[in-house]
Amino acid sequence: PRRAERRREVMRRAQAIALDAFEARGFERVSIEEIARATDVGPATIYRHFGTKERLVLWDPYEPALFERLAARLAEPGVEVGAAMLEALGETLATFYQTDRERILRRTRLTRATPSLAQAAAADLVALRGAIAAILRQTKRAKDELEARVVAGALVAALEAAADHWLDLDGRLSLERCLRM
């Protein structure tokens, strides 16, 4: 637990430093080495924790909590899939939104403005769809693979549209509220 907490703290600090540098000078003009120096770690640590420069921006510590909450809600009898997803997202976002709203907004703005980040984010959405489809299958909330993929795809598309709307409003409404619109 202590080691995992230290790792998350280094990752949060590195991400904050990277966001500052990317916003000031542009994503392409900042190197991993610069971020590592500013974070007081070696470049190997940055690569070990994130893998790529894009992951520095896109890293999100909230997904495990979202997947855990979604699986728990879907395991409850009688809960509709869409409602379970909205509740899981809403609860997860509410937990982190108060303290991390500005960081999430900065990450989202930078992703929208940077083609390589947008491409990596699109790949993340494909992975998110796969993870949600797996949860739907594990909880037996989809009758087959196709239904799991279709429902997961619809949920991810709704999340993407809500996030776009949230960003268009510069975060003035909560992301959770945009999801429920």
C-alpha cells in the first residue's frame, strides 16, 4: 500500500508538471527527460510509470474505481444497464471531481488540441468499450458477445458526447450533469 501510494504520488506530480510544460510550450516541444528532471526522477521512472508521453496526459487513476463500481451495480438484480453505468460514472466522478476538476479539464483541453493525444485517447475509448463489454459478460447482463459490444459501445459514445459537451462549456456544468442530460 505504501509503495503504491508513493507511485501514484510520483505519477500525479509528473502529470501536473507535464501539463504545465505542455500548456506553456506545446506537447511536441517538451521531452520526457525535461519532465523527469522537474519531477526529480529519472526518465526510466517516467517511462516505467507511463510508457509514453501521451500516457502522461491520459493517465487516469479513476478507471479501476469506475470498473469496480459498475460491476457491483450490474451484479445487483433488476438494475438497468444504462442506469448502472450512469450511477457508477456519477459516483466515481463525484468522488474525484471536487478535487481534480481543473486537472481533468486541462487534460481534456490538451487532448482535444493535440492530434497525437486525440489518437491515443481514441484508442483508450476502444479499450474502455472492451472493458465495459467484459463487465457486461461477467455479470451476465449481455446475452452474447455482440450485445455486450453494442451496449458497451453505446455507453462509451454517450460518455464521449457528454465529455465533449462538458469541454465545450469549459467545465461550467459538472461532467456528471452533462452525462445525465
